[in-house]
Amino acid sequence: MGYSVNIDIGGTFTDFFSMADGGAVQVTKTPSTHYDLSVGFMKGLQELARGYGRNLGEFLSETEAVHYCTTVGTNALIERTGPKLGFITTAGFEDALFLGRARSWADGASSQENRDLSRIRKPEPLISRDMVVGLRERIDCFGKVVCPLSRDEVLEKLQTLVDRGAMGFVVCLLWSFASPAHERMVKEIIEEEYPEDYLGSMPVTLSSDVSPKSGEYTRFTTATVNAYIHGVMAEQLAKLTHELRDGGYRKPLILVHNTGGRKKVSRTRAVLTHNAGPVAGLHGALTLGRRYGYDDVIFTDMGGTSFDIGVITGGRMRTYDFVPVIDRWRTNIPAIEVKSIGAGGGSIAWVNALLGGSLEVGPQSAGSMPGPACYDKGGQEPTVTDADLVLGYINPDNYLGGKMLLDPELSAQVIQKKIAGPLGIDAVEAAVRIRRIVDARMGQEVFNEVALKGHDPRDFVLFACGGAGPTHACDFAPYLGVRKVVASPFSPVFGAFGASTVKIQQVWERSKTLKVFRWADQAYSEDLEGFNSVVDELKDLALRDLWLEGYRPDQIRFELELEMRYGMQYNLTKIVSPRLNAQSPSDFREVCDRFTAQYSATYSPEATFPVGGINVECFYLTASVEKAEFEPPAEPETGPEPAATARRESRNAYWPSLGGFRQTPVYAFEALNPGNTLEGPVLVEARDTTYVVGPGWRFTLDRYRNGVLEQK
């Protein structure tokens, strides 16, 4: 028996999804232990082992792969627990990190913070100004050396940083993406002075390795963030790897990337792990969407801390984050775009005295410790979960399958004290408003995310994932106009499930401007060598890297994406190139036609302007190893009537459209059979979530055991 284990650490719960070679699936959730993530990690593995009738040692020794979506790096940034770094740049650019952009104070800040202009501030730098030095060197935009690098000056500035306490170095020189020669020389000098066999050896991060793209500020911040979280991640992942090995696991730990792939820890850059869980969830939605025949899917995941949104169109994850922000830092990594807002089961409801006593929900979260008041762990703030409990949607005796018992009295007390009392209403009305606000906010954010990309949400199927997703789907779906909501049986652990569907993949990138259609003579470029040289360089890097992962060239599939724009435009549009290499100018015509079609679909046909010239600005080569896609088990459908054994005792639940509380039938999800249909209002209790089916909605269990919600 061989097992595959997939873990996604969230702000409130750590989710686990495992599969055996025979197809048996086990899922579980444990509270995230932020003081030491390995505690919750190992506890979840023990629960999986028991589910398969194994002890932990037997289970881990038979496990073939552990795929991990980690938040270690993000936590290090938020808590500012990274090492003291020295920053080496080109003379005259020592203040680039600190000057930032005109609106760098807004990067990563919430909408509430951005509205309060009198108080908002730029983030505290990860590197202090006294730890920055400049070198008198210069490479121009064509990659030619204008001013050579002085070894003596490097040694002098290096000693200055070491004397000031540097524990690592970030090297970000001007135009290094055009030629990394000077950055590599600086690294060689550092490694000569502090070789690995010395206790004083220090890691060196080059911007040309981490982010070989134009845009000095984002290149500098990307390299800095990577260096800052690298040490913390290396230490914690090493500790976790040792615990796994002590438990009997003998394979490498594999990390999921925000680029939509996964690789071994030893082949992963720290900055690529940010937001990997939501990206894994989006990939899981893509996999299931293909299996069910849904090409256009809105992915949503409502967990304990955040609400994640992703869009799949034409059966592809087409959207990359134009400017990914990690904590408060603008970067340029090639990350898949998944938007997250502070709206989850643990989101705190509060009365904003500055806005005349208006009720707001989030973005602050109660997390896993102390958690919502109903957890009875010392939580003193009302949350969305508390409101759901007061309204009767959640069974306090069957939360997480009975592993946690909730106290509805504590929920009612804290809502009365913090919300109802100040607003002059009762606790039930306060709970209704909390739920209405969070549902409206989620619905509006999803609508904006889809509509602003040029799509009509009514043409999509909505996937409601996360532990709280099926509980709120019927109330935020109407804001989109969607008529079908699909909640997978793996919805409560969908990030972990998605990690199981992600394949070995990496993205290599390089900035280079190439005028594929010239405005001056209205002709296509003949610079085939300029195009192919970049692609071949990236292909060589990919083959070498994946060979070190243990894969042969014939196992690797390549896809080339290009960031393009009309001449002198600022915004870039990414396309999938119809050709990996260009053989003739007619191939550039195909590239331009593909760009025009994509631009037209995004901005309308009237916005296209090919006579202004068309440029390629950046090359992205994705190399992946094909793997068999997940096959959701199918069961034969029975009739629409559920078995009598599926019915549980009715519960008093609040339905606004019916004017108040009503005795509502309750069914056990696990006891339903495919084909069973239930008319709302009804509650369907699964082990890790509750399907809240409102009046006017119908619940159907399909042959894949998805809960399908449709408006009547």
C-alpha cells in the first residue's frame, strides 16, 4: 500500500487530504499551531494513519509523497522574524527600496487602511538603511559593461556590512537581468571570503537569479523578500523534514508553488511558496471542472481566516497576478492570480465608531487561537462562525465531526455585548446583519473579480469550497446571478485536495524587448535569432533543473507564454505562444494575431491598434511533467428520495425570507445517496461542513457525491 499526503496550512485550520494506491481517501483538519506549525502537522498525520488502520511509523514508511502548501515564509514577513541582511546595489541606487513607488504605501494594505490617508504609512523596510551599500559599477540596458566592477571595493563594502552584523546578502545591481556578470562576480567574492566550510558562511541572493526581469524596484523587492524568508523557511522545513524522517518517511518533502506547480524543497525558491494554498485550490477546481465538463468556473474558498477567489475560463487558469504583493511588498514573480480578502468563519465583527457606529466584518480574524468565542478557548470577539451558530445553521455537537464542541451561549453573549448592545438591537438581529454583511462583501468581490476581467458571471459555474463555503454559498451566489453551485465532498480541505492535482512544474522567465511588428515600415521582424536565443536559454535551464529532479527530457512538456503590448503602452497582455521557436517571419504573424485576439477579448475590438507596433517584453517558459489527472470516484444514482436513515432531528434555524426561525429538516451528508434531492429550506450536515440550503434552492447529490445547489 502506498500513500500520497497533501497538506495545506491555513490561518485557522491545517487541512489534510490523502489517497492510497487502492483509491481510499482520508481527510482531516487540525487547528493550525502557529507557535510551531509542525505540532498541528504531525497531529494530522497521526489522524490519517489511524484512518487507514496504521500507526504513524507504518503509514509514513509507506507514504510515497508529501505535498505541502506552507505559510512559513508569509508568517516570517508578518512577524518580522527574518535575519539581518546586507544589501549591495549600484552606487546612486541605495535608496531605491526606501523611496519605493508613489503609491507603495498602498501595496498590500486593506481598503479600510487605504481610505484613512492621514494614518497610512509605508511598510517598515526589511533592510535598514545602514545595511545598504553601493558599488561604483554599471552595465547598460544592452548588457554591456560601462564601468567595470572593482574587487577591492567589493571587499571593502563587504567588510562594512559584516561589521554591522549582516547574516546574509542581497545583490541587486542595475540592469543585471540583461547581464548578470557583475552580480555573479560579487557572489564569487563573497563565497571566497566566507566559504561554506566556515561557520561564518552566509547565503547570497542575486536578483538576476530570483527575478531576471525589468523594473528595478520590483526586482529589488522580490530578491529582498526571497532572502528575508529563505533562512526562516530553511530552518523550519529542515526541522519538519527531520520529524518526518524520524517518523519513517524516506522521500523528499515537496512544496507547492504559486506558479501552479510543485517541486522538491531543495529545488524551490522561498518567494514561490507565498499563497500556494489558494493556487492549489484553484488547480483542484480546474481538474474537477475538466472532469465534469465545466470550462468556465468561479473558484471560491471560504475558510476560517480568508475568502479566496479565482477564475477559470476556457478550461485554463489564464490569469497571472499582474503585480503580486507579498505582505506589503510589490514583487514580479509569475504567480497565478487568486484574490484573497479577510472574510472567513473567524472574521471578527465590530462596530466602527469612526463611521457613526456602522457594523463591519473583518478583515481581522480570531484565527485558531483563541478562535471564535464559541470555541471556548478565550475568544472575546464575535465572529461569522458565532453568528452562524446563533442562527441555528451549525450543530454545536457535530462541529468537525464532533471533534470540537461549540458553546452557542458564548456566541450569543459576545454578540450581545459587542454588537447588539451598542447598536440597540437583539443578538439574533445582530447575527443576521453580520451574516448579511459578509455575504454581500464576498458576493461583490467575486462579481468584481469576474466582471472586470470581461466576463459575465452568469455564464459560470460557482465552486463553493472551504469549510464555510457550502454554509454561505446560497447567500452570496445571488450577487453573481449564477444558478448552479457545486460543493465537492472535498470542499472543507480543498487546498489540500488541490495540492494532490498539481504536477511537477516550474516557470522560467526572462525580460527582453523584441519588436515583432515594426510600426515604422509595418513589417514583421526578421530577428529570429533574438527570439529563439531567449527560448533556448530558458529551455536549457528547465532541462537541467528537471534532470536534477530525476526526469528525462522526453517526459517534459514545454509551453511558451509572452507578455506583449502595443508600442509605448504601459500595460502588458500575456498570451500563449503558438510556437515554441520561430522558424520564419510568418511565425511572428501568428504571434501577433494571437496577441490581437487576446487583447480584443479583454479590452474590446475597438481598442486594438496594431499599426502602432507590437512588442514582446517578457518570455515565460513553463516546463512540466505530465501526470495522470485525478479521477473522482463515481457511484450509480438512485432515486430523488433519501433513505429514512439519512434524516436527523429537525433544528430551529433562521430564514430571513420566511420572517424568522423555523423548524428545519436536517440530513446527514454521508447517509445520502447519489441522485437524492432535497428542497430548501434544509440543512445537510457533513463531517467538516454544513450545507445551508435556503428557501428557493434545491440540493442534489450527484454521482461524484458533489452537493449541487440550484435556484428553483
